[in-house]
Amino acid sequence: MQWIYLIPALPFLGALLLVLASGRIGKTGVTLIGCGSVGIAALVTIVAGLQFMNSGQAGYVQHLWDWVSIGTFRIGMDLRLDALSLVFTFVITFVGFLIHVYSTGYMADDPDFARFFACMNLFVGAMLLLVLGDNLLLLYFGWEGVGLCSYLLIGFWYKDPANGAAARKAFIVTRVGDTAMAIALFLLVQHTGSLQLGTVLARAQELWTTGDPTVVLIAFLLLGGAVGKSAQLPLQTWLPDAMAGPTPVSALIHAATMVTAGVYLIARTNALFVLSPSAQAAVAIVGAITLLLAGCSAFVQTDIKRVLAYSTISQIGYMFLALGVGAWSAAIFHFMTHAFFKALLFLGAGAIIVALHHEQDMFKMGGLRKSLPGVFLVFLIGSASLAALPFVTSGFYSKDQIVWLAGAAAGGNAFYSLAAVLGAFITAAYTARMIFLVFFGQEKTHVHHKPGPVMMAPLYILAVLSTLAGFIELPHTLGHLTLLSDFVSPVLPGVVTVHGGVALEWGMQALTLGLVALATWLAWRLLAAPFPDGLKQFLKNGWGFDDAYNVMFVQPFVKLAKINRRDVIDKIYTGLAAVTRGFHRAMSATQSGILRWYVMGIVMGAVIILSVIIWREYAV
Amino acid sequence: MMNTTMEGLVLAGILFVLGLISMLIRRNIIFMLISVEIMLNAAGLAFIVAAARWGQPEGQVMFMFILAMAAAEVSVGLALILQIYHQLKTLDSDEASKMRG
């Protein structure tokens, strides 16, 4: 376990080497460093994880050095390995490694091969620091680091201005949330005097009673940060545009890892949310509404990557819903399975896109079942998992748990249940629509080259994981296995079920099964059916959020900028300069060189001074 | 005694103003130099009158200083005038206005 510092250090080192040696080590060297650093980090994670599980500790903290030390306020460069961070670290390094391997195939022809892997390694390092950091400042450091990498990689093909705009949008929109989070951290320092996770959470319980306004404010601000990073309502608008980046980036950053940082943050600071029930309810409401809105938008998209982007927003909505009702481990479980199957879907979509010569429009695909049978198989497995096909997929077990707990947990109610079930229905519908459009029907674009083994191998591994990962946690009705929730129980409070019991769960499962079947059938029927055009456009544009923000924030800002183009504020300073220059001109005009004018000047001066003196002496 | 002082000061004032006026209206540098001398002597006269009024020797001492300074000033001034004449072939002070600010 003493090697855990290597886990974030290796990708950082890889990024540094790739930046310094760019262009000098050739493609093989870049591949070795880029994939190797993450691969070794994954191995270290597995070894450290096994040691950790055998040791039976609740958490292992490694102190590397003092980062900040001012009086009694100390921030250490400390890494923390516990159940929660281990799950995240495992997913980040392992899925990250697979995506790196896949990228060597996907990006093979790109002239900026080394830059791509440098950014990817930097991202993995920052993300690992985010989840391994033992204090909130280190977490924030990683948080901003992944934001930077997200920006760099969305705008990776920077020659197209649209990509640059998408990158800026992602950066600026998440910045809104980051600001809220920074304020939350300031408040925590002010009240608890520390940012060290254990201290903060322990002090919070001493300082505040449940519902204290301060802790509620802090929890809401943290939620703001989480909402920005995880693309939840109302800051979800950046994620669909973030698909401008290369597909492996979408898989790694905008599906599997970075966007779930918000889930991690809320799970990590669960004690604060338990102390503020209104903030926790807000988490659930945000999740419930987001999962429905994004699901509906996914149903009408034509770009395959945008379908998956909206699907990601929707699935993270499920995680937020789980966090909000107090089903902490269910959210982490869904995070894990989602990382596997969504990475699989994105990489599968990438394989299709490359095979069709960068065609992303699903209506120009079709009939790929025969020409790309391998991709079809893994894509089907991923889709089944996303749609929560009962009993055989991991998505079923994780989502079923959330659907059940949305109603049954202490914070749950019928509205959440309804949203979750409806969300499952919509998910199945848009997933089925995607499969039908891409793989069935007439072939519309010819497959020009098939993905090689270096791209297919990660897909197969992820397909296996998408299926098997679900079996570590089985519902009451089917064997009742609780490996994951037992594992994370030292860090996350267990779920308290109050409403309904096993009967309700049976009912929910049967309902989900029925709805998935119905949704698939409906998607098949609706494929050809006309859809009201206005509604379609409205949904496709993500419920008009972009337009609303454009009118509310962007346009006023642009207007202000236009006014200030003439530098209204600078007028004071330019005015001061102009006055000075005017005086200078007037003074230098007196230097005429004509002696008699000088004499006149002296005389006038003397007269004035004398007049003043005389006036002062005699006038009073 | 009082009258003498007043008259002396008025004479000094008239002399000073005369020198000043000729300084302002004359363009010939030699005449301007002479005007400066008149003004200096007007100031010297005021010192003498004041010294006589108060019965103090400092006024006469001050006039000696002024005389010495005036002699030095005239010699430097004349040398400058010679140089100006060499350069410009004229004694018009307005012509010597090339060094504007």
C-alpha cells in the first residue's frame, strides 16, 4: 500500500515525458509511455487494493509532504486509500488503460498523436489526485486539473473553430459550479478550520445540528460544484457540445470518469448532506428531473455521440437520485457499471464512426449488423446494459437498485420512484432506437475499413465487465449479495429502507422488464412514425436551455462587452493622460525663446506675488 | 529725514520701472544689458536709502556686493553678446530664439 503514491504519479510522469519528448520518440515510444504509465498505475491499484482488502483497515493515509503550512492551518500532500477511493481509482486506471489502448488504434493517423496522449495522461493523473486526495484542497486541485484536460481535449482538433467554442463552453459552464464549490471550501475552512476530509466531517457533526443554515448553505454550494462537473440541471448544457472531442476522450472524460466527479464529491462529503436534508432532497430532485429531461432529448438526437452524451447526463441523474435518497452505495454501484458500459458504448460508437469515415449521423448508418459483426455484438451488450435488460446485464442490477430505493429508501417517495421508472422506460426506448437505426435496416454508408484488434480487444474486455460487474451486488429477490455495499460501508452510511419491502422490489423488477420490452417495441414502431417537428427540434436542442442561457447571460454579456469595447472604464485614465498632455503643450508654448516674454513673465509673477502680499497686509 | 527716505525710495522705484520698461521694449541686446544695469542700480539705491534710514551699515555692504556682481555680470554679458553677434550678425534679441522649449 505504500506504493499508492505511484498511482497518480505515473500518469503525471507520463504526461511530462510526452510533453518534453514530443516528436523525438516516435509513435512506438508515445504508445509505450502513454499506455504504459496508466497500465502500471492500474497494476499498482490492483495490488494496493488487494493489500487494502486483506488488511481490514477502514482507510489508509499516506503522507507525502506538507503542501501548505500556515500557523495551525496545515494541508498535507496526503493520499487516502479507502473503499470509496479504491472503487473510483480502479475504474479510472482500468477503464482508462483500456481507452488508452483503444486510442492507439483510433488516433493512429493523427499528426498530434503525442499531444493527445500527453493530455490523456495528464487527465488520468489529475483525476486520480481528485479521488485519492485526503483533503478537499487536493480534491479541488484534481477537480480543476480534469477541467483543464477536458478543455484541452474537447478542443483537440483546434483548427475547427466550432471545437474551440465547445471547449470554451465546457470550461466556462463548469466554472460556474467550480466557483460555488470554492466558496463552499472557504466556508468549511472558516468554520471547521481544516480541509482534511476526516477532520471536516467530524467537526461538522460537532458544530452543526441537522438543518443548520450554515451547513445547508455549504451543502448547496457543494451541490453547485457537483452539478457543474457532472452536467446536471441547470448546468448540463456543456456536455452534448463536448462531443466535439475525439471519441476516446468522450468515453474516458465525458462518460466514465470526469463527469462522475460530482457523484464522488457528494458521496465523499455525505456527512454534510446528511446534516442538511433540504440540500440532499435537492440532489434527488436535480437527479430525477435531469434524468427525465436528458432521456427525452436523447430520444430525438441524430448524432450517435449526442445520444450517448444525453444518455450520460441521464444516467448521472440516476446516480444523483440515489445519492439524494440516501442510497449512497447504490450510486457508487451505478457509477461503476455505468463507467464500464458507457465506455463500451462510446468506444463502440468510435469504431463505427471510424469504419464509416467519420460519419456520426445515425440516419446515414444502418445495416451495420452484417458488416461489423464484432462491434454489433459488443454494442448490443453495452446497450442491453444501458437499457437495464433484466438478469443478464450489470446495468440491470445497478439501476434496479436505484429504482427500488428511489421509493423505498428513507429519503425516497413516489415521485422519485415514478421518475426512475419512467427514466428506465425512456432509456430503453432511445437505446433500442439507436440499435435499430445503426445496425438494422438498409446499409446506407459503406464500411471502408474494419477496426483492428487493438481497438476491438478493449471492447471485448469492457463487454465482459459490463456483464459481470453487476453480479457483485444482487437484489433481495435474486440471491441478495451485497459485496460492494459491504465494502464501502466504512465510508458511506448504509441505506435505510422504510417504505415497502421485497414485494415492492419484485413489482418494480417486473415493471421494469415490461417497460423495457414495451419501449423496445415502441422504438421499433416509432422509427418510421412522424414526430411533431417543433417538439422534435425543441427536445433535440435540449429543452431550449442553450437558447435561454444565450438570451439570459451570453447576449447581455456580449452587449456589455460591446459597450466596453470603447473602454468606458479606461476613460478616466486616458482622460488623465490627455489633461496632462494638454498642460504640457501649454507650458512648452511659453518657452518661445523670446527673451522679452520671459522678462514679462517674471514681471507679472512679481506683480502678482506683491499684490497678494500687499492685499494680505492691508485688506484685512 | 523721513522725507529724504521717501524721496530716495520713490527715485529708486522710478529708476527700476524705467529700466524694466526699456528692458521690455528694447530689442537690442546691448540696450537690454544697460537696462539691467539701471535696475540693479535702482535696487542698490534702495539699499543705501534704507541703510541711511535705519543707520545700519549692511545696506552699503550689500551695495558693494551688487557692484561687484554687476561688474562680473557685465563682463559675462558682453562676452555673450559678442558671441551672439558672431553667430547671428545681429544684436536683435528676438532673433536669438532658436532654443524653444
